[in-house]
Amino acid sequence: MLMASAAHAEVDPDYRMVLLTENFPPYNMAINGKNFAQEDNLDGIAVDIVREMFKRAGIQYNLTLRFPWDRIYKLALEKPGYGVFVTARLPEREALFKWVGPIGPDDWVLLARGDSAISLSSLEQAKQYKVGAYKGDAIAQHLEEQGLQPITALRDQMNAEKLMEGKIDLWATGDPAGRYLAKQEGISGLKTVLRFDSAELYLALNKEVPDEVVQKLQGELDKMRAEGFVDDILNSYL
């Protein structure tokens, strides 16, 4: 009975969350391009969706974009009332957070320069090449688990430049994120050599966040998706 009551409990109107994100275009980004921004100085697919979700749920929050990812991920993991987005919902992370989503897709790809002759059918074949990835990212972790030794960068867009300069042969990144980042750096014509996995991106909440908050947010997101709001936001950026 107590559990049933908790499942339908109202959200405390004074409850406030601290939401953290990073520069990960086109999902989350600082309008001024810097590595610190707050509240209205952020935009992106996920930012727009999360704002609308919290607005509809009537839950108060503070929103901050910080750097680096490792730091904000750790804060969300350790601090009650904190959440971080967007992050891949992986089996090894499942029990670490409470989850709201999915917010959007994130395919995992290996990109090469347009003039590259590299042709791959598996990650195993990529071991002979210099592969760039984003430090602390789920993709970099996956590559390491598969026996690759990615050359990591503190900002993913640095990998687009390194690819063009010949410092790496392949860039392991998300799609559409990689293509969006490359375009922002004035780089186009990259080709997908291998599409090796896909993930859905979520809002990860500290395990101490009340279940009624999680359920309210998920319910509002589900309604937004059914209405076409989520697709409209995605299409407006891509």
C-alpha cells in the first residue's frame, strides 16, 4: 500500500533540481560557444526538450553548462537532486541513475576524410588505424572495451580538425553530432566508413531523486513525443 501511494504521490512544489550539461551540439550548446553558460544562454535539441518537459511537469530547476564532461557526470552521480544530459543509457550505467527518455538517437560511427581509401566491415579491422575519440565519452569507453586504443581529445570537434590534418585516420563519434560539429568547423565531405552501434540519449538523474519526479517527467516527455513536439525540435536543428 505504501509503495502504491508513493507511485502516485504529488511532486513537492518546492522541489528544485540542478541540471548539468555540456557542449554537445546539436543536442546541448552554449549560445556564445564557451564552456560555461547558464539558463537562457543555452540551446540545442535536448535543451529545448528538457525545458519544455520541466515546464509541463511544473518542476523547478537550474540549468548550467559546464566543462569537462567527467566532472558533471560525477556530480550527477554523487549529489542528490542533480541530473545530467544527454548521456547514453548503457547496461553498465543502468543501476547508477534514474532515467528519463529517450530524448534523441545517437548512432556510433567511424568517419573518414572524403578522399580516404579506408574500407571497414568491423571494429576489429579499425585496430590498424589511428582512431580519434572524445575523452570520457561512451564511444571512447566502448572502443577500449573492444580492444582499441583511441586517441582522445578534450573536445570532440578537435577530432574533425585532427582528421583533416592527418593526425588521426578515423574519427569515432556520434551521428548526427559528428557531422554537425564538422560543419561548424567548416569541414564537410566526411564519409561514414562504419556504423558500429547505436544508442538512445537520456536525462540521467541521481538515484536520490524522488520516484514521483522521475515519473512526472517521463509522462510529460511521452506526451510531447506523441504530440510530435520532439520530432519537430529534432527537425528544426538538423
